[in-house]
Amino acid sequence: MQLFHNITVNHYLVLSSVLFGLGAFGVLFRRNAIIMFMCIELMLNAVNLTLVAFSKMWNHTDGQVFVFFIMVVAAAEVAVGLAILMMLYRNLHTTDTTVLNKLKF
Amino acid sequence: MEKLVTLVPLFPLAGFLYITFFGKGFSKGFIGTLASSTILLSFIVSVLVFTTQMHGAHPAIVKVFDWITAGSFDIDFSFLVDPLSTIYLLFITGVGFLIHVYSTGYMHDDEGFNRFMAYLNLFVFFMLILVLGDSYVTMFVGWEGVGVCSFMLIGFWYKDMKNNDAAKKAFIVNRIGDLGLIIGMCLLFAYTGTLKFDDLFIGGSDASGIPGGVGTAIGISLFIGAMGKSAQIPLHTWLPDAMAGPTPVSALIHAATMVTAGIYMVARSSELYAYNEIASSVIVWAGILTSLLGATIALTQNDIKKVLAYSTVSQLGLMFVALGMGAYSTAVFHVITHAFFKALLFLGSGSVIHGMSGEQDIRRMGGLKKFMPVTHLTFLIGTIAISGVFPFAGFFSKDQIVAVAFEENKIVFILSLLVSACTAFYMFRLYFLTFHGKFRGTHDQEHHLHESPKSMTVPLMILAVLSVVGGFIGLPHAVGEQMGMHWHWLDHFLEDAVVMPSIHMSLSTEVLLMVIATIVALGSIAYAWTIYKKRGVLADEDKDMESSAQKLLYNKYWIDEIYDALIRKPVDRISHFLGKFIEPKIIDGIVEGTGSLTKNTGGIFRMLQSGSLSLYIFVFIIGLIAILLSL
């Protein structure tokens, strides 16, 4: 228990920003749509982490409620996104975003 | 009792709606009876209302519904029942009914029979609104309504382009007049704050507060409206062309009722004109010039309906002469007698055209007397009535106008006698060429010649009787006293509704004028008789001895051609210029320029849409960071 007492909100924030940064870099530099998708999830969860951390710090449940909302929206987004990806793969046999550039104009 | 007046326009409206929406599939007999009986019902109610007015009931306003309320501008849709409107009701519905009955015979073989009867009913409805309206605004509704019906009925046989042109001409020329009417109404409202007749004239007499110059402007503007509707110089050109419509239409709309709306309006505004010298003299001179123009043109025309049309123009001119000289009731008197004999003449000419299988040229008629005895006799009565022979209807009303002119202005007096002489001459020329001499048409036509059916001849006979006795409603003093009848009955009846002239001439002058008028009429008739009956000159031979004056008259003073050159051609040229240069070069240039500008800028900016997802996200994140930093 002693160990956890030393962990302050700052630790959580650092972890969260590291996770967010990883996610952002993943979205920017990976070409596989599924990986990009997972990175977006990572960013969302990094934000969730900060919300929970602050919620604990202020002893206030609003932040945690908010997290539930984000998780619900993320789940819906995943369902839609994965469906799109699956259809893409079925038709084009690839999830490489550099190939998926035909809907320009 | 006055409340009943609401029913008068309601019957024809119901007839119109019924025939339009449910008329399909019914027999022509049913539709004709329905249309005629609505007018008959209106006539019966009109008689009831008229009787109360005759027995001295006060003028009443019957409100139908609230119409326009905007600030201080408050107009109810209501009807004014007074001597002037009831006497109009009476002859509109009376003559209207006869013409409806006549139409059932005349139009019987026409495929558009239902449409025709529906339009006629609608016309009568609007005409009744026109004379019943208690304000200029309500009157204007009827005024425009009859204009529309006139348009639809002139162009009734729309498959012939000529008829459509005539309809458009009537409509457009009337628009010019209507603009004058609207300006007059606006001025009137600006200076008095009301457009109701009883506020302006009858009880309140707000009109007396208008300054003189404005009064003149209002008077002339309103008169321009009357010019359009009643075909006065320079807006008279549409009426002769309007003869393109079926003959019952010419009789009802373009002779008996609609064209007298202008006279009604000026008589209704009599308090405005009575104290305005300038506006009144404008009316007198426009009237007498129109009258002369119409009468002289009619001398040389060869189309039976054109002669009658120019005759109508001429008679309307005489009515305006009476109005301008302050004899408002005399003008109304002539409106009524004219409605009788001109409707009779038009219907008679329709009967002739019907018998001649559509032929309208009097050069190909002649000798119809023995083929169409009833038409011949009634037409003769109408001809005598319009020529002003004692004691037919036209004599008394025309004589009253001439007498007023004698008192007011000797030049107009002489000119009006000249008009009378021309009228008698051209009418008898028409009569002799149509009914006397040898038949000059084709064999087919001669074989087909027949007297018209009962439905056409009975209205002719009734109108003939009215053309004989119609003048007794306004007997002059001298005659009335001799015959032991009321004299100037109409003047007394209209006393409360219009301003009365203060003309009192001695009995001897009155008699002398009547003698002069009779001599003029009989002289002209005798002259026409010697030329066209005794010497047997035909219209064709007229053309051989054509002088430049005759040419001028035959071509109607070239007024249509002058308008063509002065107005239509320049408008055409400007339109051509606009169409060939402004439209394709400038307007299209602007419109298409806007299009291509958007397209080209779009072409540049769409390069940004590269399709590379990571680039989009990169730019997105850069932008996000930039926004966060700037905060």
C-alpha cells in the first residue's frame, strides 16, 4: 500500500501523455489502417486515464462518468470502423492507407 | 330588403363555379338553362331592390365581409345600394339574361359551349361587383374582373391567332387606362384618406376638401381609366378589334355593359367632376372627338360588326360629352337606351352572321329581308332607334345630350349634330346593304340561308320592344306634358346619386332642338336611301369612287399604323437590341463568368486534396498544436 501512496497525479499525467504521444505517432506514421485504428484507441484511453486520475484527485465522480461515455462512443466507433475496414479488405485485399486514395475528387 | 342585393352577384358566381367544376357531361340544354336562369334570378332580385329604391328608400350599404384593414386604411367588401347602382343592376341583369338566352342558340354548335356560358356568368358576376362596390377599391375588383373576362371571351376561339392578338391588344390597352385609374385612386386616398363613395361624396363629401389642382389631376387620372375601359381617344383602338370574339360577347361586353363602366365611374364621381372645369372640359373634348372619329370611320367599313363597333365608340363618346357637361343622369340615360338598341343591333348582326354561315362582309350580303323576316324587322327597329327618330329610345337620350351641348357649348353642339347625321347615315347604309337589294353571296350561302331559332329571335323581339319604349324613362318636358306622362323620370330618380345640372331651357327651345335633331336624322336617312336603295350603289362600288378622304376613313385614320410606328416598332427595336446584344454579351457574360471563376478557383484548391491520409492527419495535428499554442 505504501508503494501506491507515493504515486501522485503527476505520474498518471506523465503516463497518459506518453500513451497519447505513442498513439499520435502511430496514427501519423503507420500505413496499416488497423494499426492506425488501434492507435486512436490508445489516444482515447490515454485521455480516459487523465480523467480518472483527476477524478480521484478531486474526489469527484464526474470524471469517471465521463469515461464511461467515452468508452461507449469508442465501442460504437470501433464497430463501425472495423466493419468499414472489413469491407475494404474483402474488396481490395489491403488495408494500406496509401492505396486507399481513390475518393479524392 | 337591401340585404338581398348580396344575392345578385352570387347567382352568376354560383353558375360559373358549377359549370366550371361539375358541368362536364351535362347536356348543352341543361348548361344553357342553368347559366341563363342564374341571371334571371339575379334580375328578379334586382327588380325587388330597384322597387324599394324607386319608392324612396334611402341609399344603403350592405357589408359582405371585412376585407382590408391596414392602419387607417380600412376597406370592407360591401355593396352600395342607391339609385345609380340599382338602375345599372337592372339593365345588366336584364340585357344580360336576354343575351344568355340568345347565346344558347348562337353557340349551340360550338364545342366550347360550357366554357362560353361559364365565362359569360363570370363576366356578369364581375360587372355586378363593379357597379355594386361601395368604394373605388371594390369597384376596381370588378373593373379588373370584367377586363379578364373580356380578354378570355375575345380570344374565345383561341385556335385562330388573330383572335388571340385582338384579346392581347384589348388587355394591354386597358392596362394603360388602369394605371391612370390606380394613380387617381392613390391621389384621392392621399388627399382624403378614404376611398369609400359615401365618405367621399354622398354623406361626408370629403372630396370637397381637395385643392383645385389636385382635383384636376385626380379627375384626369380617373378619366384615363375610363378612356381605357370605354374606348375613348387615344385608347379606343382595342374595341373594334375586340369584335374577334363571338357576337353575343360583342353585344354584352363590348356594347351594352362593360364599356359603359367608364361612364358609370365618372357618374359615380360626379361630385368630383362637377366642380372641376378643366377635367370636365377634357372629358367633353375627348368625348366629342372620339364620337366624330368613330362615326366617320363607321361610314366606310364593310364588316357588319366593325360598323357597329365604331358606332359603339361614337355613342360612348357622346355619353362622355354629356358627362363632361355635367349632365350625369343624361349620360346614364343614354347608357341605358344604348344598351337596348346596341345589344339588339349586335344580336341582330349575330343572327345575320349565323344565317350567312359565318360571313361578316356586307358586300356579300344583301336581300336578306325575305330570308330572315324577324331579324330584319328587329334590326330595322334598332337602326331607327340609334338614328334618333321620334319616338324611339335613341331619340330621347341623344336629344337630351344635344340639348345640353346646345346650352353649354355651341361648337360641341354642331359637332354632335354632325355625329347624329353620320350615325343615321352609316346605320342605314348598313341596313340597306344587308337587307335590301340582291343577294351577293355564294350559292352555298344562299342555299343555307335561314331564319335563326326561337332562342335567338325571342331576345331580339324583347330588345326591339325595349328599343322602342326605353326612351320613355327620360321623356323631355315638352313631350311628357303632351302625353300626360312623367317627364325626366330618370333625372328625378338619380337625383340623390349624382349631381344634377342646372339647365332650364324654355319649352320652345326644347321643341326646336327636337325638330332640328329629327330633320338631321331623317335627312341622313333619306340620303342613305337615295344612294344605297334607290341608286343601288354597292359597297364594292364605293371603293371605285374612293377619294383620299374615304381612304383615310376606310383605313381608320391610320391610327393603328401610327401606334405601330410610334410605339410597337421602337419597342421591337429596343427588344431586338437587348436580345441580340445586352442579353448574350453582357448578362450571359456575367452569369457564365461567375460560373467559370468558381470552377477555376476550385480547380486550383482541389490540388490540396491529395488522398494521402497521413498527410491529412499531419496537417490536422499541426493545426491543432498551432491553435493550442496561440491560446
